Amino acid sequence: MLLRQALRAAAVVRASPGYANALLFTPPAHRRHLSAMAPAAKVIYMAKKFVGEPKPSDFQLKEEPLPDLKDGEILVEAEWMSVDPYMRAYMDRYPAGTKMIGGQVGKVLQSKHKDYKVGDYVMGYLGWSSRSVVHVDSTKGDMTKGDVEKVRHPDMPLSYALGALGMPGATAYFGLLELCQPKEGETVVVNGAAGAVGMLVGQIAKVKGCKVIGFAGSDAKVEWLKKTLGFDHAYNYKTCNIANALKESAPNGVDCYFDNVGGEFSSIVLTKMNLFGRIAVCGAIASYNADMANPPMAPVIQGPMVFKQLKMEGFVVSRWRQRFPEAYDQMYQWIKEGKLKVQEHLYEGFENMPHALIGMLRGENTGKAVVKVTGSNKGIGFGIVQGLCEKFPGVVYLTARDEGRGKAAVAELNKLGLKPEFHQLDITNKESIVRLKNFIKEKHGGLDVLVNNAGIAFKSSATEPVSVQAEVTLATNYFALVDFCNEMFPLLRPHARVVNISSSCGHLLRIPGEEIRQKFLNPELSVEQLSELMQSYVIATKNGNQESLGWGSGSYNVSKVGVSKLSFIQQALFDKNGPEDVVVNAVHPGYVDTDMTSHKGPLTIEEGAAAAIYLSLLPPNVKEPRGAYVWHDKRVMDWTKPLPAVV
């Protein structure tokens, strides 16, 4: 969201609540021409040795210069970064002051290597650094030094190269198939089953015809394992009796056990193993935060190991490094065939890497935990904030749900000589909206510009049911917007400007059914009736008949058509009831080079922000555009007629 107040100006940009297309933290650094000297890097170090659970104070963020490239080197800018349980254990080996380890997917910004060109996407173990210079050939195959290679399957989401099509995928693939060697009809148990590796282990076992039993840390994860991933049985290890759960789900015993946890949990499972059972020991999450000077105790395991003649083998996945392409290609094929579902838990912002690691170790994530390094994603919202800071001589409030990320965004703008201020806001939380409203009212008395910029879109590869995607998408893109406007509109002054960021997807013809279209075209439609119409789409997805009713298949389309129509209704209400000369427009910012378009958009961030800035600064008593659907090049478009090529 963006608010601007004349004279005592207040501009607020709000990022979407925790999704990949959040619109903050995006200074236009990647638009600058690179000099001979590589741009600086942000690097996060382990400032103190971890004692128990890592704490934010254990980390230190530094900004460091990078050297010019030498022959054979490339400069990589991180776009996606991974947080994994092994990081907690491995960092114990290193002294304080060591750069945090980990994998990342990034774009080549400069190259002096014949096989790598600018714009290539690569995956490598470059640690917690926003930019890195790496010598490709000398580190090849060595996961401790970089081991950079091109993303093998670029038609998939780039972040998958850190999960199912990366090291966690290889871990699940080789750990299960090489060590456990499951056979059709056997019973497989996996703990940490809702994590990056565990969710893949269970699904591979199902592909191999096994009965799969998973253990996870919440009831919601248990339901997801059973309903979405197809596990035969799943249990919340925090609330169940593990022995009784296995007695119920594996009355004939367990043949294969993939252990991510260790501790007493594993001791219990071993007592339920069958003769000649196989155990792959992948991790020991139960003890990663423990004081290893006084390690936790667990029941002895030698009894079942001996008398059931079990085979237990620990492993580090790098032993199969030369075979990783085999795993990646097979996992890719299973994903394409619909046999393997991928779930990601998204964190945003390079500065949030410590929070992401801490949260993942606490079990916040369902699926693979990844961090979108938003410093490399120059979003439209940030461009709007920057443009208004440059064009309007007042105070700009930039808001975000996460205070740390919001303040980091303000700091980035400060480097450009701009002076926005910050206020926390979560558009999906009524109390948060009211706090902002009261703050603006008490400090500034009213508003002159409101730019509504929040929005989410599920990936095409998302595994959530259509009904879930519909409910979540409309809750954020439409219903939260209505609630926000209801609270903030009373603060609008005469001659205020409201800009709702829509999309080419917000054009009426995105709805295929003529009967549905006519409902949107009703000139008497109220906001309440529009909301009922939007809710009817959500209900239709739950009934599975949305396409036969004429809605089509895209929740994002429906949400943005709702945003466009809402803008027209809002304009009519202001024209009738005031305040004087309040203008509301919906705008399609264009197909822009951001994460939301997988960086395939031809427009720059500045070009995408231009129309919204133009609409925000319309002069008093303007006749047009007013209650319009505006294209990125500032043309007013007919909402009911075919559009030009989408750019």
C-alpha cells in the first residue's frame, strides 16, 4: 500500500504478506552499469558460537567490496538462498567470525569464463553472501568451496534447485534408494516428514510401491502429509505415543527407516523394525541445539540391532556428488508426471537469513525453507516509492509486515538520497490496519494519495488444491483490499488520488463466461454485491464447478478483475458522496522484470512504476483518467474490449 499526504506527506508502500511477490527491499542496484570493480556484497557471519538455539545476536551483517574478475571467474548475484538443518551442526566446526555456509541460486552479472554468460542462472554453495566472485573450474565438484553449476532444469521454478532438484532432492533419492533399498509392499517410516528431505523421501517410497508412515511436528503438517502427499499414515510426534502409533499403522513391522531426527524417537522405531531392516541416518535434529559437552541420552539400540540383524548407515550426500545429475533428472521427471509434489516455505530478504534459519530449526516450515533475496528483485512497489520520494517534496512512509525488512528497505532508499519513514502494517490483520489509520490521523490528519499494491499469485507448480489457492488469493488480493480501503478512505482529503494496482489479468475478458461477465458489468453493483460475487467464485472452487459456471481456472485473474471493478465502484461512490475530486483508477503496470514474472518481463521496474506514479500525482479537477482501467503506458483502456499484446 502507498499513502501520500500533501504538505505533510505520508506515503506508505505495503508488501504482500509474506509471499514471493512482496514489493519491498528493492533498490535499483542491478540497473546500474557495472564498473570494472565488482559491486559490494552483503555477507552474514556467525559472530558468536551458537549456544543452544541460534539467536539473532549470534549473526553479523557486513558489506564488503569484491575484486575485479580474473580469467575463469564469474560474479554471481544471489536470488534464492537455502536454509537447512545441517547448517546448525556444521557451523559448530568453525570459529566465530566465519561466514555462514549454504547453497544459493543466482544470476551471473559478470563473466570471464567461456561457458558462462551474463544472465545465466547458476546454483552453488557460496554461503550467505548476496554477491560472490567464484572460480568455476577450480571449485567444481567441491561443495565446500562453491561447486557452481548451471541450473539444470530452468523450466522449473529456480528455487527448486535448492530443494527437490538440488541437494535435498539428492539426499532423499540416494539416502532412501541406495541405503534403505525399499521393495514394493514394504513399510517405510520417515521422521521430519514435512521437511525438505522428509517430504521427498515419503513420496519416493510411494512411487516405489511402499506403505509410508510419516511423523511431523503439528496437526496441520500431519493433514498435509496425508491429504496432499498421500502418506498412508502420519502422526504428530509431539502429541502421540510413537510406539502405539507404529503398532497401529505398522502391525507387521517396519522394513525401512529414514532418520532425520535421532534421539529417543529413533530408539523406539528400532524396536519395531523387522528382521534385516535398513536404517538410513540422515540427520539428528533432536540434538542440533544441545550442549554437546553434555549430550542428550537415548535408550540403547544394540539389542534390536543385534537380534533383528539391522543395517544402520549414516551418510553425507556428497559421497554421490558425481551422480547428482541422475537424481535431479529422475526427480524432475517425477515432478513432471505429477508423482512428486513440491512445497516451499518462503522467507524474504537477505537480512532475514538468520530469522529463516532459526524458524526452520523451530519447525516453522512445511516443505523446503527458502529465502528470496529481495535485494536482487527490484519490485514495482519499491519503484513507486522511489519515484514519489523523488517527485513529491514530503515525508514518505514505507510499511511492511516485518519491521526488520521494512527498515532495511528504508535504509536502501537512504543510500539513494531519499528519506522515507517506516510504519509496520499487515493488510490481512485488522488491528494492524487500525494502528496505521490512527497513526496517520493523529500525526497528519488525513491523506492525499493511497496506492494499493499488495498481491499474491500461486506458482503454476503449486500443489495446493484449487479451492485453497482461490481462498488465499482472494483473501489477500481482494477482500483484504476492501477492508483496508474501508478503514483508510475516511482519511482521504478533497482531491485525493487512489491507485489500485491491477494487472492485464484484471481485464474483464479474463472471465470466459458471458453470464458472469454481465454480473461484473452491472452499473448498479455495490461493493457488498461485488464481494458476494467474488465469494461465489471461492464457493464454486470448493464445489469443483468454477469452470462450468464460466469463471475459468485462474484465481489470480478473478482477484484482479475484482480489483478493477472495485476501482470503478469506488469512483462512483466518491463522485456521489465526496470528498470533492477524489479520483480512483486501476492500473496494469506491465510485464516487468521481477520475480513474479521469473525475470522474463521486458519492462524495467522504473517503466512498471511510471503509470502508478503518474496516476498518484494527477492535478486537481482532472477529467481523465477517472474511474478508469489504465495501461502501463498511461493509455485508458476499454475494460470490455480485447486488449493489445500484453507488455
